[in-house]
Amino acid sequence: MKAEGEKINVRGVEHYYQWVRKNREGLSKPVLVFMHGWGGSAKYWQDVANILCEYFDCLLYDFRGFGRSTLSSSTLAGRSPSLGYELEEYAEDLVILLAQLGVEKFTLMAHSFGASIATLFACRYPQRIEKLILTCSGIFTYNKITFPAFHVAGTLVVKLRYQWFMSVPFAGRLFMIRFLHRPLSDRLNRMFLEDYLQADRETATETIKTAVSKKAATEMPQAFASLQMPTLLIAGGKDQIIPPKLGKSAAALNPKIEYREIPKTGHFPMLEDPATYLRQVRQFLEID
């Protein structure tokens, strides 16, 4: 298995990407692209990619302003002045990234915030997507009271991040409690906390506002209803961040969306119950 981590310039921002491949002589494999959630990075897809690279050339990358796609002062000065934080902008980042890597058609696998971006990408460029796998995604109803309150709370939480949190015993475990139903290893908990603390402040704040907004609440149902490719939507049965009923509502909008729920998992079913998660994915991709 071959894993390569590099950076590539997308609209003035250095994006981290990584190929996870298992070479087979004379065999050309299709491409599987992974998209991560808010505040995280592609690191948590690594174990899934290590398994699926038997069948695909797996492409992992970090969104602009998250993970290893950092925004330095020089990067901020050189990026496009029109570059914003709307979900559609992140979909266009992927268009340019793939163009530079020479990827045309592929299967797209995305989680949470990344799943919303993937859904919009799939609606804009349906001819490029073979199959779509969405994890912990769904539709929600706009509320003029709770949404602004969520933005205020989110902005405050992002502002009150300190690197010394990393030295606090069990800080990673405490950070991840609200996301999980089953515990993860200390290594994974620490990885998530580290990614969260390193996320660009402006990016983290502004993407909260665009992901949970009146615009998103209006556009995402239309996007789910418009999907043209076979789509698998996997929900965590105990997910408190995006409850499974939101995924069910999205799947009900389109017969091309196959809904699966993994019991006793929270917001990261691919990590909380990897065996069940991969079994569902393998069946959908017909690689069993």
C-alpha cells in the first residue's frame, strides 16, 4: 500500500491531499474521494481508506482552513479576494483540486459538514459522480431563534480555544463525548482535539454560519431531491449532532437515496463500529 501526502495550490490556498493506493500490476482502479466534517481533517478517514484501497485509488484531502490546509498570513494575502465560506465555494475548491490531479469520474464519500458540500457538488456535476456515500447528513428546518443562538455559541467556543488544552489529562476524551455513543481510542480522541485547535478561527466561525443557516435549510432539501446517482446515506442511530430522523427525511425526498442506520453509534459510525460501517459500504459499492 502506498500513501503520499503533498500540498497543491487551489485558488491561492495550499491544500493538503494524500493518495492511499495499493498497487497492482496492470490494473487500473477507480477513484474514491473522501471529504471530512467541520473542525476535523481527512485523518479520521485513514483507516477506511486503508481497507478500500484494495478496490479504489483513495484520495483524501483537508478543506481550506482545516487540518493541514492551513491559512498563514502569506496565504491570506495571496488568495482570491472573492473566496468565501459558502458550502458552494468548498465544492468549487474540489473542482479545481481534481482538475489539477487529473481526476474526471469518481465515487464520493463524505461526512457531516463535508456531506453537505458533497451533495451540492453532486447536484452541480452529476456526470462526474459514479456513486455517492453520505454519512451523518440530513435536512433541518430553519428556526429564527435557535439558529442565531447557535452561531453566537459556536463563535464563542471557537474563540476560546487554547493550545494548553492538549496537556490536560483526558482532554481529547472529554472533547469527543458529545459526538460519540461508543468510546474511541485515546489516539483518535487526541487527533480530533488537535485538529479542532488548529483550525483557522475565521474559517471555523464562518462555516458554522453557512452550514447551519436559513440558506442551507432552504437549499439542501432541493439538493437531496435532485441527486441523480445511486446514493447511500448512513446515519448513527444515537447521533446527537445530526439525529437519524434528519437523514430519514433527506432519504425520503429521493428514491435514489438508500438509507441505512447503524445502531449504538453516534456522529462517527465509521470509527465507532467500523465492521458494520464497512459492510454497508461494501454492499453498496458491490465489492463484497
